[in-house]
Amino acid sequence: MPPIISIRNLTKTYASGFQALKGVDLDIHRGEIFALLGPNGAGKTTLISIICGIVNASSGTVTADGHDIVRDARAARSLIGLVPQELSTDAFESVWATCRFSRGLYGKPPNPGYLEKVLRQLSLWDKRDSKILALSGGMKRRVLIAKALAHEPRILFLDEPTAGVDVELRHEMWDMVRGLREDGVTILLTTHYIEEAEEMADRIGVINHGELVVVEDKATLMRKLGKRQLALSLQEPLPAIPPALADLPLELSADGGTLTYTFDVQQEERTGIASLLRRLAEQGVDFKDLHSSESSLEDIFVSLVRDTPPVRAGA
């Protein structure tokens, strides 16, 4: 099945000479939740803005369900819903009126039944006659999603969808997004909350300095790049790691009381732990407790961003 969004050699250079995007290639699969991570200024919003027709690319192509976003802009745009980070709505309109107007902007005929379904799905039905001005911040964000869904798009972009909302509402919105995916909507979200991507995404892309550092299935990414550690609390502090153990990936805590052994999660059957314990015993190093831990997606993200140097314009 062809990707619902296909991006090829996409670049964006602003008049100032700043290269916001540098040859981005990316396919978004139909029906997936794709999380795009990156630090501020990495190119996330520029990429989304180009796909949604808000910003013009310097070069490259983007298609949405086979429609070129430039040559066939109207058809491409009708497939896409965008939920911006900023809470920008007509504060004096009612929830129902703003959603009905948004649907009409795309030339869709009135469909009260569909709008009711969207508002109920977003827990907004009881607020349909309320002025947006009177709603809480979380409810206003739900209205933005309802507006984006009003014209029945098959692709939904969520730019920092849970920014500024409380933890309870964030989890409610995660459930709502999963429900949209079950209805066949493809979702691309940007987020600063690593746990949001870890909780929701099928695949993850990391962008930094305008370049995609990695695009990978979430589970595969964590398996490939994650590390596991075994921390051993020693019976007696060590002044240093014994020379006979210097070839092992060991770190000694500042107080000498804990040895930490790091191993690759891909080597499930060859972790080296049995050999480690045998060699510790041979050196007379006893431990009283041990526990293991595994890298989180946040650890992987920080490592990827830290290890990606900036690319100068024209390089």
C-alpha cells in the first residue's frame, strides 16, 4: 500500500540564508500515529507548515494520498486537518458555529450528524452552544481539534497537542487520538513530551538542524539504540576498578560503592552478565544487591540530538 504522505528531497531556506530543512525524505504510512521529535528550531513546524500549504518549500516534492501539494493543492489540502499549537479561535463564536463554518470553508455540504459525532467524541457536545471565550484552555484545545476534523480529513497534524494542559486531560486526549486512528485517520504529531511519543506513536522520527536523524518503528528504535544497565551495590567500596576488569564496560560511582555494567539490548542472549559475575568473584569483589534498568525513549532522544552536529548553510 502506498504511503499516505510522501516527502522527497524537501528543503527550505529562508531569505536570511537560514536552512530550516535540508533534503528531508519521509513516508507516512496510512493509518499510523507518527511522532516527530526535535528540539526548538529543529524544523518540525516548518515541515508541517509546508505539508499543510502554509509555507512554500525551496525545493522537493510532497504528495498527500497521491495529490501533489502544489500542483493539486485544493485536493491535497482537503485531505488534511491541522491543529496548531496556538489557541487561535473566534472567541465570540459558539462551538457549533465555528465547526460548521470550518466545514463550509472546504466546500463540504452541511452534515449535522457528523459534526455531532465529532463533538461527542471530543466531549464537547454539552458545550456546543457555549461561546469559545467561556471555555477552559483544555476545552479550547478540543475545539481546535473539532475544527480540524470538521471537513472529514484523512490526515491530522497535531502540533504540540497537549501543551499547557494538565496530566488528566493529556491522558484523555491520548485516548481520543487513539480513537481517531481506529476510525482510519492518519496522525502526525509533534511533541516536547517524550512520554507522549512513547505512549502513543507507532513510529518515531527525530529531526535536528533541519535533517531527519532517524525514522524508525518505536519498538525497533528502542531495541536498536537502547541500553540496559546492571547496577551492583558492593559489599565494600572500591578505590578503583580492578585492572583485570578494565576491558569491561564498567563505571564506578564516586563513592566507590556501586559498579554499573552497560550492555546492548540487541544482545539478549549474550549480555555477558554471567561472565561479569564470574570475573567479579575471581577478583574478590562481592556485592550485596543488584538491579537492572533500560534506556527510555528520552535517553535515546537526548543521545541522538547531542550526537548530531549542526550543518552549515551551503555545506
